Amino acid sequence: MRPWRDEPGDRRSYHHGNLKEALIEAARRFIAERGVGGFTLVDAAKLVGVTPAALYRHFRGREALLEEVAGRGFIDLAERLAKALGGRGTPLERFTRMGEAYLAFAEEEPGYYAAIFESRRLGLGAAATEAEAAARPSPFDLLVESLNTTFPDGFGGIDPRFIALEVWALSHGLATLAASGQLPKGAGVPDKYELLRAGVLALVHGAGGLRPA
């Protein structure tokens, strides 16, 4: 993604019917480069070359636009996770590739990634129907489902939700540290993918070796 420049060449032409898509793309770019709090509807309107009033034909406000970006991002993330889980290899290998896909998504789509978690934190979409909520489970729900699918024998009485939460915390932590440049680098230092594989292996095997008291 190239650095943001507020120049005439950045403004995207549109015709009736694709203004909504142009606005979503503008918001995604702003979020990736400035953070979720770094854009306004006026910014998005300026990028696509329309008046702020034109935006309200498609979105009730900034929160509605953020929720739309989050929804698009979640669809992308869910597709990546499902593809990783449906690949070849042992259950553990496929589950680990889900974590790798998660890290790649956070790196490649920072706008989507930030929007997903910020919209949940703000409670956007809370008025959605139960059917809509079921159609958009959280990344945590996907992890739990994949654990139950790939390890049907369970983990010796350990609730799969506990393991899923630990794996999610590991993945999210590594993604956040990598994005902020806080992960150590150098000869002999594992990268984020190697750290993830080692962590998942320890968590799954550790849980599998435990037995209820």
C-alpha cells in the first residue's frame, strides 16, 4: 500500500452505483494508514471527490461505514481461515495453518484487521438480528469450531474454548507486536510464524497430555 497523499490523482472517479464501494475502499485505506480514529466522513468524501452530503445516501454515519469495512474484512478473514483448515496435512498442521493465515491477514490487510476489532469493541452492529449475528461469528468462534472439528476426541476433558482463547491470544499478540515493530529480529531469532507454530504445538500437545483430576 502506497503512503497516503491528498492529491487530485488520489481521487477516484465514480458513477452512480459504485460510490458505496469507493467509500468503503477509502475508509479501508484511512484505517490502514491512520488507525480507526484517523478518518472522518469528510476525509472519505474528499478522497473520492464528492460532497459529504453524498455519503449519506449509502451510510447513516461514520460508524455505519466502519461496520461495513469490518464486515468486508471479516468475510476475507473467514475465507482465509476456511481455506487453511481445508488444506492437506494432519489436523494439527491444518489448524496451525489457520494461525499462519491469521498472521498474514493482519499484515496484508491492516485496515480490515483494525476495523474488525474496533467495531466489536465499540459494539457496532449490536442491533443486528440473531440470524445476522449467527452469520458473522467472531474469530474466536471460528477457532472453537475448528478445534472441535479437527480434534473430535477432545483434549482429555479440557474445554476447547480455553485452548482456542489461548491460541487466539497468541496469534493476536504476535500480529500486534509485529505490526508495531516490537518483535526482536536478528540471526537465530524466530519470526512470527515460527513462534506461532511453536506456541500452537505446545498448547495443543500440553492440553492433550492433561487429564481431568
